[in-house]
Amino acid sequence: MQAVQLDVASLNTLRDGFRGRLVLPSDEEYDRARAVWNAIADRHPAIVARCAAVTDVVAALGFAREHGLPIAVRGGGHSVAGFSTCDAGMLIDLSGMRRLRVDPKARTAWVEGGALLEQLDQAAQAFGLACPVGVIGHTGVAGLTLGGGMARMQRMHGFTIENLISIDVVTANGEQVHASDDEHPDLFWGPSGCRGELRNRHGVRL
Ligand SMILES: Cc1cc2nc3c(=O)[nH]c(=O)nc-3n(C[C@H](O)[C@H](O)[C@H](O)COP(=O)(O)OP(=O)(O)OC[C@H]3O[C@@H](n4cnc5c(N)ncnc54)[C@H](O)[C@@H]3O)c2cc1C
């Protein structure tokens, strides 16, 4: 595979203000950083951006766009199709963005893009609550939700996606947008648009 030559000056600019870590093929930790849980996908990104904040995601995305690099986003890294890594591109790794909080009064949870199911389960169960997510704890909440999300509670409480209230999106041009049924509903439709279809098919109560 052909190695990608990244311009040092613009890499340094990306490093300025980057709160997480940028890992390059020449770094000792590169093989660990590029590995995904699903080892079927053995790819070699040009750069692994271990983001610690949304501003890191915006910066990594901008860098990839500027340099014409393909982009992959990694949450839990379970994708069987290998969508959470890439060859010769920018891997936006969200494993450093796993904060979450549960509001027991409102019975809602807020999770960062890289949070895992086991974290959500534990935080919710501390209040005697549960969200209908999948059965394996190290699956990503965002990745599972984007795929619909099914598990043991679905007959009573629906698919994970049916419980999604809103999302904070970084768009392809680096804008940060809050989307829900009321705000930017067109953008919210992308990840959640199948909800009506699922309801029609399965008669699930929301
Ligand atoms: C062992 C195992 C058990 C599973 N169990 C269940 C189950 O019980 N129920 C069920 O419904 N599914 C289950 N799945 C399927 C699983 O939900 C999907 O593979 C899901 O896409 C994994 O999400 P992830 O974040 O772990 O993986 P990733 O590979 O990291 O992400 C999957 C996709 O979502 C994208 N993505 C992830 N996070 C973000 C984000 N924050 N923003 C934008 N894009 C993002 C990635 O780019 C990728 O395209 C299971 C899969 C495995 C391998």
C-alpha cells in the first residue's frame, strides 16, 4: 500500500490546540491505535486522531477535507463491514470521548460520541433506569443507535433509535448543529428517519 505524505507544517497547525492525540504510522503506538475491535478490518490510516473534544473532531475533519483524505469514524469499533477504519485516510477515534450523564428526573441520558453501552447501562441502573440498547457492553452507543439498536427490551420499549431525542452533529463542512424533531428536523431525519417505518412495521408504542 502506498504511504501518504503529510505536510509537516499543516500537521503542526493541526497539533496546535488539539486536546487529544494524533498518532502517525511512525509512532510506536500506531499499531495499537489503528486496531479495531473487529480484527477482520486490518487497515492502515494515514493518521489516527484520538479526539478528546468536539473541537478536535472539527479540526480533524477540516484537515482531512483540506488534504483530500478519506475519513472513518470509530466509536466502539464493532463494524463488521470495517466502516470504523480506513486505509490512507483520517481515522477519527472517539474512544477519548466517552463521558455521559443520566438525568433521573427527566429519565433521559446524554452521551458523547464514543460512549459504550456498558457505561450507559451502569449509569442508568444506578437510578433504577434502563435504555433499550444492545446485549454486548463494549458496543458503541452511537454506532448501535445509528443502526436501529435492538435487544431484549425492544418488544416493550422499542428499538434504541425510537428513544433518541436529539443529536449534536458535526457536519461535513465542520459546523456544529443540534438536531431534533424541532430543530434542524431535516438533519435529524438522517439518523432517525427510520423510526416511523419501524413503528409501522412493528406497532411499537413510543
Ligand atoms: C459483538 C457484537 C454484538 C452486537 N450486539 C448487538 C445488539 O445486541 N443489538 C444491535 O442492535 N446491534 C448489535 N451489534 C451490531 C452493532 O450495533 C453495530 O455493529 C454497530 O454499528 C456498532 O457500533 P460501534 O460504535 O461499536 O462500532 P463502530 O464500528 O465504531 O461504528 C459503527 C458505524 O457507526 C459510525 N459511528 C460510530 N459512532 C459514531 C459517531 N459518534 N458519529 C458518527 N458515526 C459514528 C462508524 O463510523 C461506523 O460507520 C453487535 C455487534 C457486535 C460485533
